[in-house]
Amino acid sequence: MAAPPQLSRIGVVRTLFSLCGALFFFGAAVHNPGCISIAVDAARDAFDRPGIAVPAAQRIHEMQWLFLLVGAALLALAWLIGRVPALDRWFRRPLVEKLTLVMLVVLTPIVWGELALRAFVPPREATTSLFLKDDELGWKLRPGASDRWGGVEVRINERGARGPLVPYERIAGKRRVLYLGDSVTFGYRIARWEDTFPFLADSLVAARDSITVETVNLAVEGYSQWQEAIVMEREGARYRPDLVVIGFVLNDVTEMFQLVRFGGAEEGFQVRNTASSWIDRALRKSAIVYEVQNVVREVKAKRRLGEDLRLGAIKQQALDVETLMRRPDQANVTTAWDFALADLQRIVDQCATLDVPLLVVALPFAVQLDDPEELSTPQRVLAGYAKARNIAFLDLLPELSRAAREDTTAIFLDEDHLTRAGHRRVAEILAPAIANQFNPQ
């Protein structure tokens, strides 16, 4: 079937470039705060997603300019084809015309959708190759990996842990301390593992008490006690430690409920920012992929909520660290503590089976330093649990609060991660507690 005379005269490719350019100009016209707000309200009702937020006006306007830029480029190309006969003839070749049509038909809606959704994608950490997906744990460290994370270069040893490679076999004359924990114990945004508190503490113990300590740090960013219990069973027991230290951070109680398996809509910050190839990295930057993943996770989360009424109760009210501190009797807080302490008990039982002492270290949030008496309820919950089971417990809040008042050196990088000075201070507090486990007073 022949093309209409007018279309044949102008050229199919030139016409399609013009239409696509006009489509992006239309996108620029409707991509404004007013229209976006109306669309968000409609999406909240249509998809039952009240959490959809209207992006910042600056982000909306940035995408508006990109719509205009792409539209102007397409219209300029259509104009150029009409002005340059050789270019017009080249685009009229049957194969070139067909390939161009396919490319425009496929790419135009993808690019348009990317620009339309881009403002809704929150700023994210750069992708990294440090983590691997794991069916049981969710994620773990990639053995032998080296990549930038948190603005610093991080190296992982051949067994998938941070620090030197320690053989499973014991070395005569050395005490072995094994650490479990999350990003605080791991040393997020600390470039050298030697500057993190697990390794600083072993040198302080050696200097103070003449005890040679060998440190194994199995902490992984984002982990809570349910994952640490698995790590202890899988890997920790193989090291036959003399002492297990758990770095317990307050968000261990709350963050697990953001994961799909606990009724949340997340696969894990580490998984979301993990890419093993350039294709993976490109896909993880896609706004369309981001939104599709959100929908899939929410479907899984709703299915999971229906399976466990306790998880449904968790979601009825806001649950975060601030709630742990200020509303300890709230129903979802007590339920969250039930989960966390049950997982901690799994580690306690494993240590008892191995006849290895356990030291639980409560790492505070920065906000607690300003009012340790009023905001220390989570630490008191942990202390009560440890006392009832005769578990060694170290609350860092009093000492760190005192240090913050006496010294202007920053202890925290953010709400919970330690600076190098913070790691040093924690190691100074921790070292006597470790030495006391080896030489009880």
C-alpha cells in the first residue's frame, strides 16, 4: 500500500521525527508541578498507594528541560532532513527507513517514560559490586571484591569478610574474637579496616593486658539479628572463637520490617544498589525499572502480610528508631522487639552450644547523646534481656554521651555511623570489656 502523496513528499522518517519531537514538547508542557500533583492524587487512588509523594519542584523542572531538549533535537533533525537532499535520500532508503522507524517506535515511549518517572526516583548510592544476592540472607559480601562504597574504596577478603584473611585453624597463643553486626561494626565510610573499632580494640587489648587477640569481623552492612544468626551458623562456628561480640544498633529492631520477607516493600538497600555488569548498572539507573520493581515488591509484601498477622500489626503504625525511643509501649514496637530478641536468642543458643561467651554491645544513635536519660529505653530493654540470661552486656551510650560533652571531636558521621574518632572511642570503651571476658576480675 502506497503512502499518501503528502507523506510521500515529506518523507516517512522526517514526519515521524517531527511527531516524536512534538510528543516530547507535549511532555514538557504537562510535566509541571500542578499536573504532577493531579497525577499523583489519581495514582494514589487507582493503585491504592498512599505513599506516593509529589517530587520536589526542582526535580520536576529539571525533567521538563530534558523533555524540551529531546523534543528540540528531534525537530531539528526533521528540519535538517528537509534541508539537506542527500540526507533526505539516505533516510528514504528502504532498509534505513525501516530501521529508523523501528528505533523510533521502540525508543520514544521508553525515553518519554524515563523522563516522566525520573523525578520520582529518590537519590541513590552509586551502584557497587561489593554485594551478592543470597536466597537465605538476602545479600552478602562478594568474596575478593574491591569497589567504592560510601565514598571510600572498600576491599573484601577471599572469604567474603572485611579485614585480613584469618584461617579457620586456631593459632596457639592467640585469643580469637568474632564480631557480628551491621554497617556500624563493618565500618561504613571508613576507608581502612584497621581504623574500625573491632580491629582497634584488639590492639588496645594487647597493649593494655598483654593478650594477643585475633579479630574476625563478619559484620555486613544492613544486617539484623536474623541474618547474623545464619552467619554464625554458616561461617562463625567454623572459626571456633573464644568470644563472640554482637554490635547491636537500634535500627536492627526496625529495618528488617522494610524487607519483603517481613511484610515490607524493599529487597534491601544493598541489593538495590548492587550491579555486577555494565548492563546491570544501566538497568538500575532506569526509572521505569525502579517503578516496576516497586510494584512487584509491594505485591509480594501484601501477600506476606496476609500470611502473618503479627507483620500486619507492625504496619498499622509508624515504626522507626524514634518510635523505639519515645513510644516503647506501642503495640508494633513490642512486637518488633519480640522478633529481634527471638533472633538474638538464636545466636545466644548457638554460643551456648559451642561453649563460647557472648558480649552484646549496644551502639547508640547520635540523637541519644543529647538526652541519654530520656531516650535510652531501647538500651534498657536490651540490658534487661541480657541480665535475665546472664549475658555480658555493654551499653556505649553513657560513655559516648560523656565524651561528646567533653570533646568537640565528632563521634558520628550521620545518625548512627561512626567517624574514625568515634571508632577509636568505641574501641577504648570496648577493650576492657573484652579483656575482662578473658581474665574475669
